[in-house]
Amino acid sequence: MRAHGGVTIERQSADVSAYMADPLKDLSWRSHLLASQVQGGEMALGSIVQQRYSYQGRTVEAELEVTEYAR
């Protein structure tokens, strides 16, 4: 059996891309995410994003470095 799903977003692709690239918005669409913040506050090349999420009953912290970024 196979199942497929989809979502139609009634927005311009640039708006969707900007939303998806904002780690502060991750909490609205990633249900396992507990916290997300950008060190220094502003998203840019070289930024560090700290995230905490729940996975299989554990709380995990991750630190991510932005290696490519374009607005």
C-alpha cells in the first residue's frame, strides 16, 4: 500500500521560503520541536541555531551552523 499527501499554500514561493528558513517559525510546523533560537538574534551566514526537541521520549539539544544563506 502507498499513500501520498500534499498541501497547497496560497502564497508566493519567496514568502514560503522565507517562512521555512526562519528557525523561530519552526515551532509552528515542527511538532517535536520544543525551542529554537538564533544566537545573536539575526539569521545570517555563519549564524548558530540552537534547538531543543523531543524524540522517542528523550529531549535532545542540537546546535546548527548556517553555511549557506540568501534572502
